[in-house]
Amino acid sequence: MRSVKESIEINAPADVVYDIAKNSEEFPNFMPDVKKVEILEEKENGVISKWTVEIDGTSFIWKEEDIYDDDNLTITFKALEGDVDKFEGYWKIIPENSKSLVELFVAFDINMPGLAALILPTLERKLRENVRSMLQAVKEKAESTQRGG
């Protein structure tokens, strides 16, 4: 299994950033690659959602379970079905005074043993770019929220 882990410092309190990360249904409004997130089911500590993401002109659609750990400002996610064979990870928001450090970790795999060696390095690079883009979008949203924008 391949994985990508990126982090970014955000000039906003951790609770503000965590609320943005939890509200995935709003991601299409400020993340260009995220085309649609539909909440299918709300649970006591999370949601089941359907995602449509476009990377380099290719759409990926999957159903995902998100589990919220409000005490630790962590969201874990795992694909349940769809275009990704294995796709799981977490968002972790770490308070740093009036700022936050946000980590986004994604582990993934494809079920094509013969092609995996050729495809996985490209997928990993594209996913890393996408993760960085998502973190930057959360940073811009949180910081503009702090400025009243």
C-alpha cells in the first residue's frame, strides 16, 4: 500500500479549522478538484458520504465513512466502495496557540497487480498534489474566515 502525508500551518484556531474539515459537503465550494460531496447518512460520530473528485480530467467516485473524534480534533476516513480499491487516512488538527498545524494522511492501493508497478508512482504523485491542494484550500478558507471574509 502507498501513502501520502502532508501538513500545513494555518493562521487560525484549531476549532475553526476542524469545523471546516468536518464540513466536507462544502469542499466543492472552495476545492476545485472536489466536484461533489453528498452526505448519505449521518451517524452519532460521523457520516457516510459519496464523493466525486476530478484529477487530471479523470473522475473518481466513491462512498466513504468519516469518523469524528472531536476531543482529539481528528477525522478518520475510509472508502467503503467505488473507484478506489483501498483509500483511507485521517485529518489531524494540532493546536499551536492561535494557529493550527493540519496533517492529512492518505493510504491507497489499486487492485491491478500487473499494472500496479506502472500506475502507483503516478497515482502517488497526483494524490500528493491533490492533498497539498486540499490543505491549501482549507488554509485559505480558515484564514479568510478569521479575517471575516
